[in-house]
Amino acid sequence: MVLDVPPGERKSWVIWEEGKGPDVVIELLSEKTAAQDKGRKKQLYQNQLRVGEYFWFDPFNPQDLAGFGLLGGAYQPIDAGAQGHLPNQVLGLVLRHWQGAYAGISTVWLRWAFDDGALLPTSEETEALEQQRAEAEKQRADAAEAELARLRALLAARDSPPGG
């Protein structure tokens, strides 16, 4: 993740063209590359690229989650705390495990969350919440219209002459 750069689609990230390197890297480990990711790549991000925060996560071994923050030129482990959430100082969020289905796959995922652990919603979740809010608002409006019609009928019945 690179902050404070113009938005746009890129096929690759070239530091000398963009003018800066990543602020945060989240490495998804694989069996073949885990040792390199935890060793040589971590050193590259620390010493050459000076990436502020480096996280790794093994999607097939979800307990293999770690984070490091650059302090005094060297990575220091980020404490996951009692809840196991890794704070991200750059974004003011935390990384946490989440068991659920996404894109049709049910597993343990890594998700962004707020300090209290509440998940940052995906675009699909945001859309579903907006649809729920719109439906609830429509139901409130329909109920208000029905109540207004009922009150109008009561007033009309009260104001009409008897037998008339």
C-alpha cells in the first residue's frame, strides 16, 4: 500500500517513476516462498525500501501471522495484544483473523478492522448495508403514509355531517 500518490491503475510499481516506495506491505506466504519472504524479502523491505510496516500471513496456516514496524532503521515485532489483532499505525486500523465466506470460499481470512475489532466492511458488505438501510427507510415511509391516510380518514369521518 502506498499513500499520498495519484490514484490510477498500474501494471507495476516502479519506485523511481512514482517517487516513493510502499508504506505498508502485507505478504501472503506460500509453502515455496515463506522462508524467502520471512528472510531476504523482509531485509529488503527494511534496509533498501524502508517500508514502514511489514506483515506476513499464511492463508493455509492462519496462525502464521506477524507484523513488524520500522524503528531506528530496524524492524521491531508488532505486539498483537490479547485479541491477536495487529495494529497498523499507518492506517489507524488493525489486521485480524476472520472466519467467513468471501468470493464463495469459506475459510479464515485476514481482514482490516477498527481498534475495537469491528470489521471494515468490504464493498459487497457496504452495498448490502445500504440496501438494508434503504429498505428500512422505505418501510418507515410506507408506515408514515399509512398512518397519515388513517388520520385523514378519521378527520374526514369526524367532519362529515351525520347521515350525510
